[in-house]
Amino acid sequence: DARVTQTPRHKVTEMGQEVTMRCQPILGHNTVFWYRQTMMQGLELLAYFRNRAPLDDSGMPKDRFSAEMPDATLATLKIQPSEPRDSAVYFCASGQNQPQHFGDGTRLSIL
Amino acid sequence: GENVEQHPSTLSVQEGDSAVIKCTYSDSASNYFPWYKQELGKRPQLIIDIRSNVGEKKDQRIAVTLNKTAKHFSLHITETQPEDSAVYFCAASISSGGSNYKLTFGKGTLLTVNP
């Protein structure tokens, strides 16, 4: 059963530190999405890529967040510098046509 | 952009009863509507989806209905069981030419099934 793989599963760090989250999409999927989930805002789309090209990152704070796909098997989401308000669960999802399949998420806590 | 409203935010039912969750969307161009179930601490998992060329789809105890004219769609769970307890999310998307477009999610419904 193919799955989206995210690392790390948990991350606790102090504000101001750089955070990098990684995602390995399901082999053959050409679209990769990054979501952030909080109690207050629910599931928010941060950015997404098709065939490794960024299509929409309008949901992402540009001053501190960046998303890349160095190759077809790896997507990264970076926060620099991190702030306490960035604490959330970050999900990666991938798809080829519909539907999207979610990874297990990275639970991020910024102290 | 697309806006998806989901109701109710919480729903409590007795085991064996039916549960209904409703969503409305704003963009008439949306044509793909999935439902995800998320258990506590887990990832969202697709449970059923429907495309705009059909009005209803069933899979065992779950069904989804779509009214394109009114721009709303609903999830129906019959004979609920305690393991159905979770947060359910509806979503809407424009899907075209085999491409995977972004989903706009509702805020979620916390379903509790009491034994």
C-alpha cells in the first residue's frame, strides 16, 4: 500500500530556529500539496506543485516560509525564522488526478 | 476563490442511528467533492468522493449526495458505530484534464457515536 512519507513526525524547537520538513510523495504522483492544520483555522493550503513546478503558494507567508521540490521524490517546506504561531501539524499530500493522499504529518511546536 | 461551508461543527448520535453532514460551496465551476475522515492524531483519509456528473454515490454504510443547482452536497452514514467517531471534512475542487487541482476544505464536523 503506497503512502506519502513525511519526516520528522514531531519537531520541538525554539523560536528563531530554522525548521525543515520533508515529504516523499507516492511514486508516480505528479502533484504535491502542503497543508497546515490548526484548531482555529482548520486545514489550510500553503502551496502546491505539479511536475515539480510551483503552481500556487498564495497561502504561505512569503517572508519566512519557502517550499521546494528538488526532485520528483522529495518536497521540502522550510520556516526561517520560526515563531510560536507556526506551531501546527503540517501535512503533505500527493495525487495523480484525484484524489489526494495525505501523509501522517509533522507535528511542530515552536517554544 | 472557492468557499466551503460545513455544518454542523459537532454531531452526537447514538450507535445505530444515522448521521448527516452538509456542505455548501460557492464556485459553480467546482466538479469534484471528496470527504475525508480524520481520527484523533491521524492523517485525513478519503472515505468517499463524488464528481459533478452524478447525483449520488454509495459505499456500504456511507453515501454522498450532490445538488449542483443548489451547490450543496451531503454525507450520510447509516447504522453508525463507535469507530465512526472522528472529524469529517468535506472539500471542493475543480478537476480538469486529468490534473489534480487544489482542494478547499470545510472546517470539519466532529462526529461522536455513543455506544
